Amino acid sequence: MTVGKYVLSIDQGTTSSRAVLFDALGGVAGMGQKEFRQIYPQPGYVEHDAVQILQTTLYAMRQAVASAGASAGDIAAIGITNQRETTVAWDAATGIPICNAIVWQCRRTAPECQRLQAAGMAGYIKETTGLLIDPYFSGTKMKWILDHVPAAKELAAKERLRFGTIDCWLAYSLTGGQAFVTDVSNASRTMLMDLRRQCWDQTLLGELGIPESALPEIVECGQVVGTCGADVLGREIPIAGMAGDQHAALFGQCCFEKGMAKNTYGTGCFVLMNTGEEPVASQDLLTTVAWKLGGRTVYALEGSAFNAGSAIQWLRDELEIIQTPQEADQLAETVEDTGGVSFVPAFTGLGAPYWDMYARGALLGVTRGTRRAHLCRAVLESIALESYDLVKTMERELGVDIQELRVDGGASRSAFLMQYQSDMLGCTVRRPQCLETTALGAALLAGLTVGLWDSPEKLSALWREDRVFTPCCSEQRREQDVARWHKAVERSRGWAE
């Protein structure tokens, strides 16, 4: 029997830390959120302050509980989901980070990735980890820290160095250093884990010079890994679920059947398809662990676009031509098209299917008549078009037609974007009532572990539809827009070289 009636889900994202309190029906009872600083030391570099991430997470947790009028005694378990690949390094003796966290978007390890390519490691890495060689993943970030942060080598020699993705950092911090673990979905994104054996690969550790003593234990997505200290919410609470954000979203969308797919419109866009209990090889996409529960592993195929919602934030924060994301939506609908403008949101390179570390953002087709409404529309269309590339690559590699795409994430609130997405893909787009599917996925994993819910199958009843979008544009329009998009992508490629 569980003690509480709620599950508290920590959703630690790229631009903010959030916490959502869910009830037994999957409804949102309370929520807290706090943004934190984005650090850009030089072009292509992206960092976060891991201490600030922890502080904003604690704030969000307390705010979520307070907003529901709840107490720690009402909470059965805590689930954690997180921005993936972002890498924290800290001293085990003090629990203090030795440098800023290197964010998943950061391109600083491109030279190391080129070295791995030249060393002929691409085939081994793809076969072993399911991933392609790219600065996106955590392994080369760890090597960079070892090579460039003097304290790292010193601590490694004393076996005091700790490396972890954000799930690991939060679990370690919330349990007062008792839990040094990472779940199998996050571990599968490090470029260091054997996808089938689900352990750290000794060949890759040796190639990158990473000591295994610095790496956490790999655990299932649903198991009690420790207890959150009473100093956080007033009572000890078990941490019972952990998954990377996109894996959690796939679970939260109840994509439990093989062939079901979702797209999350967050900082980036991430299309994942449940491929069942055997990993599926891919040329241009990533093979990853979706989740592991009760000894049973489910795999997924993933297409990743690095910048999506971040492009809307760029309009707001850097260009200052809108004040809210909703304003971009409203402006986009005031014009019939982009006026010939194309935008490629390759701020930190291009992900699937291009995997170009040196691509950069491009704004093309600008004329004297270009207005901010055209630019807003071009940015929103670019998000749908990069998702088009992900879905079509998935269809081509699997030899299937995706008839339905479940969507979530902040930008999925845009009816304009979702309709355009349906138009470009020529398939049905389904948006759930609860767009907090990433947080919900972590809550469901934790709730299952402590017995708040009986089985994944029964969770499907919690998924409720908000709106369905069906294609309504002509085939000619679709072909024109896709062709112009691909022309623009080619212009953006290799720019930083």
C-alpha cells in the first residue's frame, strides 16, 4: 500500500526546472517552474550552472506541492525526468561541481568526434551503442572535462571524480549523496553504454580515457533508487522513477504498442517510435532504450532536431520581436505564407538525418517587404519541416507509413504549427489534453513502482484527447514547401567550417 495519493514529477529541462504533482487519474494537481541562466561562453558552446539547476528544482518542487495545498505526507513517490546528455562533473567528497555542466546542445567536442571518426570508431559505436558520433552525446563531453579542467584528473586519480547526466546529479543531490545512479534510458545516450548488455562498454571507456569509477550504477526506469531527504519537503519520499525526457514523453503518451510514435516540441524536436523488445538498427536515426521495467526492456528509434522551441525563444529574447510565444502564433496567421522566407534553426548544428556539427542557422529569401509576421511564420514552419525530415526518415528506414503522430511539448499548443505539421506529413496529428506528458511519464513510472497503478496497460485509460489535426493542404503546396526547406538546409550546412 502506498502512503500518499499523489506522485511528484521533476521535469528538469534545458531552459527551466519544473515540477508537477499528479493525482491517481493522471490529472495535474499542482505545478511549479523556474527558469535558469543559459551560458554561452563562445559560439557553439552551451553551459549550465548545475547548482542553479538544483536550486531551481527545489524551488519548483516546493511550489508544486504548495500550489496544490498538499504536504509531503500526501506524496507516494517522486519521479525524475531530465534534459538528456547534459553532463555534470563533481567531487564525491564535497558534492560540489568542478565546472559548469556541458549542455547537450554544445558543439565544443566536434574535434574529438572527428578524431573518433578518423580512428575508425564509427561502426563500433553504432553497433554497440545505437548512436552516431556527434558532440550531442555525453562521452566526449566527459573527455573534454578530463582534458581541460585540471581538478578532473586529480579527482579521478583519487577515485573522487563523479560524472553524471542531470537525472544522476539530481538523484545524488536529493538523497544527500546516497544514490549515485543513472537509469538505462539516460545511460543509453552517453555513447558509453552497450545497448544490449546495458552496462558501460570497456572499449569505449578506454578510447575516451574515462575511469569507470567516475560513472554511476545503471538502474531500471522504475525502481526505488533512494529517498529524497526530509529537508526538501518535510518528510522522506522514495525516488521511484527515472527516465530521459523523450523516453518519459513516449511513456506518458502511452505509446506502449510497437509502432506507436510521438513528437515532442520542446527546446528541440524529438520523434520516438516504440520498436518493441529488440533494438532496430538505423543508418541515420538513433537506436535507444525507451524504458526498462521489471527486467523487460523496450527499445525505440529516435530522430532528433536540436532546435525547435528555442527558435521561438530566440525571436523573443534575442531579436525581441515578440513578447510571448503566443504572439508568434498570432502573427503567423496574419499572413498567407512566409513571403518567400525560409529559416533553418541550426543554431547548434543539424541533428537527424544530416548530423552536421558545423551547420548554423540560416535566414534566406529576405526582401524589403519581409515583415516580422513572415519571420514568425517561417520559424514555426521550420519546426514542422525539420520534424517532417525526422518522420520521413523513420518511415523510409522501417518501411512503414506513420498514420498517426501523438504530440506534446510547449510548442504543440500552437494550433497553427500542429495544422501545418499535419499538412506537411499528410497524417493525423493527435494532441492530448495533458501536454505535460514528459512529467507524466516520469510520474507513471514512479507510481507503478510503488503500486499507485497496477500495470502499464491500465495506464492507457489515462490518455485523453484534446484535438485532432488532419491534412487539408494540396500535394503541390506540400511539395513546394518541402523542396524550399531542403534548399535552405543545404545553404546552412558546413557553415562553421
